[in-house]
Amino acid sequence: NKNELKRFKKFKNIAIIGMGGSSLGTKAIFSFLEEKIKKKLFFLDNLNLAELQNFKKKLDIKVTLFIIVSKSGNTLETLVNANFLKNKINKKNSIIISERTNNLLKQFADKNNIYFIYIYD
């Protein structure tokens, strides 16, 4: 629902948490349109602990939207990165995108009342 998504428009930063195809498409579009996009995008698409710690330290939670993406909802690296930031991720600043199964990301979204978008095949 477009109206439900409008509440996420206010964020100045967007952190994409996903691996492989779950982040590469967004990264490609962003690199092509970077000069026109007014928001800052961060891609957390590896298990680099130093990078995650640095991101977490600099993070301004009030202006950062987390978009956690995994087609299966069980991608280990995505789950590890989301878990590392779990005290920053909440229902006011997060969207989870995954397929319509009872996967770990769906369970996390349900448990924490986080906005969930299904991937349709």
C-alpha cells in the first residue's frame, strides 16, 4: 500500500542490508542515478566486522531507514548483519522484504512488528 510506505519518506539515509541479487540491483540503479538521489545510501552486503562497527558508530538512528532484503529470508550473511544492528532496527525505521514463507526474516518482522513486503514470483 503506497499510503503505508509514505511514512518512510522522511528518512535521509537508507541502509540496504542484503547479499548478492538482494542488493546488487539497488546498488546498480543508485550508482547510475546517484547525482539525482538526495538520500544517502549505505550497502551492508558483506560480513566485514570493521565496516559494520564503523557504520553502527556513525549511524544517526533518527534519520536512517533500514531495508533488509533476502529472497529466501534465510540468507545467513543478511541475518548476521541484521542481528548485529538489531538494537537499531525497529518498526518505525525498517522494512523487510522476502518471499511469502515462514522464514527467519518473516519471523523477525512478526516478532518486532516490522513492515513486511512480500517478493512475488
